Amino acid sequence: MTAGSAISLHRDGDGAVAFVTLSNPGRLNAMTRAMWRELRALFDGLRSEADSALRCIVVRGEGGAFCAGGDISEYPSFRFSEPSLREFHENEVWAALQAMLDCPLPLVAQIEGACMGAGIEIASCCDIRLAGASAKFGAPIAKLGFPMAPREAALVHGAIGDVLARDMLLAAGVHCAQRLYDAGFLLQVLPDNEVPLAAQSHAERIAALSPQAARLHKATFAVLRASAPSAHGLLATAYDYADSAEHREGIAAFLAKRTPNF
């Protein structure tokens, strides 16, 4: 884990609203493997609190960024082996995202700055998304020589829509908050300095309503999500690219700060 990177939980005064904060200083809160494991453990723990005072969770990043993606400095240590690559995506990344999706409490995403790759996956697990006007969204991993894992791609595709998903993944498109609002991904686009208070206010509004209704609505949404087409049929061969030349070249070029030669 990068020194200082962590997932933290903070509760407000009466415990009705909790804040989950992504932190990886100096890397725009890019997710390390340890952070994915922490995120899963945290949301697994929160599932048991559905009947307590806790009513809503705000997911945010530290220091004016949401999450810039994965921490690529770790990638050479595991991505070029099919078993370890599969372990990472299925038992670390997807396990954490599934824990968020299974959370019976409403989740509000407070999106500031970079919301890329892993960031847009995490935001896609939230029920309500608010963003600052200067926030940027994308998943430019085609520049790194690898695809988004099938279940992660299905999650993002379902949240942002077909047109933007294809541009982000096929053309490494990066889009502004207004474009994501127009696509229905964001509830509001706000002046950057208003986002934290707006996210807290929205969470407090949810927390003042019936917790039973919230849990039942979340259960309904889970059924609707489960009825969508499955990406599971792709999983058997999804990570066969692990030792490919393009995968190695993309990551090596990024770390060396040069243009990849595909």
C-alpha cells in the first residue's frame, strides 16, 4: 500500500450520516490493492448497521479529488500473470464494488476533481451523485493496453449509458460534469466550493426520511439491477491478456512518462 493511503469512516454528530473517504495523498486518491480490500471490509461491516442510527453514507475523496483510478505504480507487481490479475479484479475490485452495491443504506457520491477509472466504478455504485463543475470523468485505460474487467464495464455501462461508455473505453474519452449530467449519471452539477455542503445536505435529507422505505427501495433497485444482462459469460477468458505485449507496453510507458507504442 502506498504510504498514507487509506479508506476512512467518519460519522456526523447524531450518527445518522457517515462519510467514507478515499485517501491516497499525492495520487489523487488512486486506489491501491489494500484500499480495495479496506473498502470491501468497511461496507461489509456497514451492512450490519442497517437497523442502527445510521441512515445514509456519503462517499468522497480527500483533498479536492474523488479518485483518479487505480494506483498504477503497483501494476507491474501483479498484472502480467493471469491468475494474479484475475484475483485482483474478481476478489479485490469486484468484491469491494459488490459490497457497495449490496449496502442497504443509501449512498451519496460527493464528486470533486478527478473521477476516473476506479473512481467512476465506485461512483457508479452510489445511488445519488453530485459533482463540481470542474470534475472530469473517464476511464482511459485503452492508453494502458488493457480493458475494463467485464463486470466493472457492465456496471459503468449501466450507470453512464451506452454512448459515453463506448467513448470512454474505446476512445479514452474524458468528459465534463455537464456531459455526465446530461447523460443522467449526475443529479446535480454545482460550483466546486458548494459540493461538500450539498452532498451533506442531501444525505441529511435522506436520513430524515423513513429508513424502512430506504431499505425496501434499495432491495427493489437490486432486483432491477440483477435482471440486467450478465457479463459472467466473458469471465472465462477475460484475463487472458495478462502477459500480452500491449498490456506490458501500456503500463511501462505510463510509468516511464512516455507515449506507448502499440
